[in-house]
Amino acid sequence: MLLGLDHVQIAMPLGEETKARAFYADLLGLSEIAKPPILAARGGVWFSLPDGRGLHLGVEEPFVRAKKAHLAFGAANLDILAGHLSSAGVPVFVDVCRDA
């Protein structure tokens, strides 16, 4: 029987680990977790969310940006987070939400 969601993996381009760390760790505050050595050689980077679930960014070559795939984080103080992202130069868009 399923117990819950352990992690989500999304694709990233080869060599973009520094950008991923800058966004997910430095800007959003997620903790990076070490990939198993056998997987580390493939590139990519893994993070731990505050609830212990994982966000895995795996290298995909050739990389093709997904059109509809996305992450949806829960957040407290959304206005503060949006301001934090905007001040770092990250575009913030208001879209429909599941609770609307």
C-alpha cells in the first residue's frame, strides 16, 4: 500500500546545478541532500523540502522544457515570498489556484 509521496523529479539541462542551487537552496531555502555516489556522476541535484519530501532535479539531454509540468509549493506569507522572489529578479505571476 502507498504511504505517501516520497519525492518528485523534474528535468534540468546539463551543467545547470549552480543555477538550481542558487534558486532552490539560496533563494527558497531548501536543503541540498547528497545524491548516492552512483547517481551523482549523472549530474543533477537533490533537495529536501521542510516536510522531508524530496525534490530531485535530474539531467536530461537533450533537455526539452515541459509545457505543463510544474511544481506547486505550499507557502505561508505568499505576499512576502512573492516580494522576496521579485527583489531577486524572479518573475512572479498570479495564476488560478485549486482553492479559488
